[in-house]
Amino acid sequence: MTPTVAWVLLAGRRGPRVYEYHGPDRGLCALKHAIRITAPPPGPDTPELARDIAAALEEAHRNRAFDSLILAAGPRMLGLLRRAMSAPLRAVVAAELCNDLTTLSDEELARHLGGAIAL
């Protein structure tokens, strides 16, 4: 059986952050360059930023970097991301958290995500 890899996307005031999750008791691993934004967006919750993030996720998913996706973003960005994502990418979204978690430390993030994934 092939291990399942989940990506956790945080999108908010501090820009996008991506973590990789390989299963219970393995925690989260920050992926420093998973989302590359070519130009600075005009703001944290813009359609352009959502399209850039979705495009990066689409490419990573086509390259089989992850099997499932967990989204955590404020209400506006979450809606923008949903609209920017293709149907196949939306189909692998395992959970959504309507909250900007980009300001949290890794330890605080693990506590917040405990309900969505078994850390």
C-alpha cells in the first residue's frame, strides 16, 4: 500500500505556507518552496493571489506531490481559493478550516489542526 501524503495550505496575512503530513505520530513538515508567487500580490486576499496559489497546487497535484489537501484560510480567501481551483483539485480537499492560521507558530498550528488530522 502506498503511503498517503496530505498537504496543509495556510493562506492569510502572512502569505501562503504549506506543510506536508504523512500520518499520525509523524507531525507536520514545513515545505519552504512549495508555493512560489512570482510577483508580490496587491494584498493578502486577492483573486490574483488565489489564482497563483491554485496554479501551484494544481501543478503539485499533477506531479503527485500530495494525495489530499487541507485548506486553512480566512473566509474571503477560502472562497477565492475554491473558485480558483479546478474540479479535480477540489475533489482531493479533505478538510477546510475557515480561519487565518498564518500567524500561528508550528506548535500552535498543530493544536488547531488536531481536529482535521490526527497528529
